[in-house]
Amino acid sequence: MRTFGDAIESRRSHASVIINKFLFIYGGINVYNKHLNDILTVNLESLKSTILQVEGIADQRGVAFHGMSAIYRGEVKIDNPTMSIELKKGKEKKLRKVKEEGVYVFGGIY
């Protein structure tokens, strides 16, 4: 896939999740074996890549071999200066109630 926009550094052992038309990528290891801590997106319709400016990343050392999952109750709207995501509520199913919505990152090696 050939993208345009912000340059995406080659990486392995990163985590990713798709929300609507956006692929979110977090961390990984670059070609110099350095652990990365950046978060970026790729719009899967336009193929534009964007490096996100995110506050509150707990560890600045970088992370690899981790997992990532998007958890939402139904209707979701994520706003960012470079994009807007909105998910509509689907058919009701009996599921456990989500206390805190968002993108969860778990595990990994720093």
C-alpha cells in the first residue's frame, strides 16, 4: 500500500486497530532495533497517513509486542484536528456494559 502525507517509519512488532475507515498504528521496532512510541493513522479510503500528537502516553521509551483493541458501547465519535471518526450504533445485543470506552493497549516490551 502506497500512502502519502506524514512519512511512516518502517516497523515490526507494532499494534494496530481499524476504526471505521482509519487504521491506527502504535509503537513497534524500527530497522535500527529502536522501540517506537508514536501513534499514527492511515485513512484507508484516501491512503493519507498522519502522525498524531497524543497527550498522556504513560511511557516515552516506546513499546513492541503489544496488543491494541477498540472498545465502544455503540455510537462513537473521535475528533482530532486531522480527522473525525463517527460510528453508529448497530442492532442491540446482550453484551457486558463497557465502563470506559476507547482504544486499549495491553502487554508489550519496553
